[in-house]
Amino acid sequence: MKKLIISTVLAMGTYAGVAQAAHVECLISGTATQQFWTADMCSAQTNTPRPGVSFRFVADKPVQEVTWSHQATNSGKWRCNTSAYCSFSESGRGEVEFFADATACVTRVLYQDGTWENNNHCATGLYIKSDNRFPADGGELEQ
């Protein structure tokens, strides 16, 4: 029994260590409900014609700069520099994609201690764009 408890505690400690490893988190903006940073993937229904996805790189030591790569289903503006944050704002120019996504990846990290690494930590924000032509209350369509 004692060996089982020790094995379980060690396994939990190993799992907790994995959860703290470097990763990218995201959250969706333009929603009716509050969103929270989520590792690897986030999703929500939006209520604006110009939704956005924010990304941040989280590491277990201080980051000096990162290199981002990114892509999105619909057109929009990316704001990514060498900081640990990156964001996408959809242009709202009549895209027909009801289900849309934006993905950002950190491909290189320079830490404040002078060490660096090439990697591919990514997160994807999936969002459903609300169609304001169809009222949620089941009323008549807008003309």
C-alpha cells in the first residue's frame, strides 16, 4: 500500500511538471461570456462581426523575446512582435466562414538567462460567428 501511495504521488508530480512546461494559451474576444486563458486550444461563440483571438506564450523561466508564426481562416490583422503576446482581429469584411479559426505558434524563444530554443508551441482559437440575420428569440428575419 505504501508503494502504491508513493507511486501515485510521484506520478502526480510528474504530471504537474508537464502541465507547467512551456506552452501557448489563447482566448476569444467578442463573446457574450467571460473567457479565460486556455492552453493549446480555446473556443467560443462570438457576438460581434469582428471577433478576435489573443495568444500568450507561457514558460517556466523569464522570456526575453519570441518569434511567432500564424495563420487564420478569415482575413484580419495580426499584432505579433517579439513579446510573449500575439493577437488576431478579424476584419469583418463579409467572410462567409461561419466556423473560423486562428492559430499562432512560437517557433523560437530567447530567455532572459541567454539560453534559447527552437520549438513549435501552438494554440488554436476556434470560434463560431453569430449570424445577426437570424434572431436568437426565433423572431422574423431582418430585411
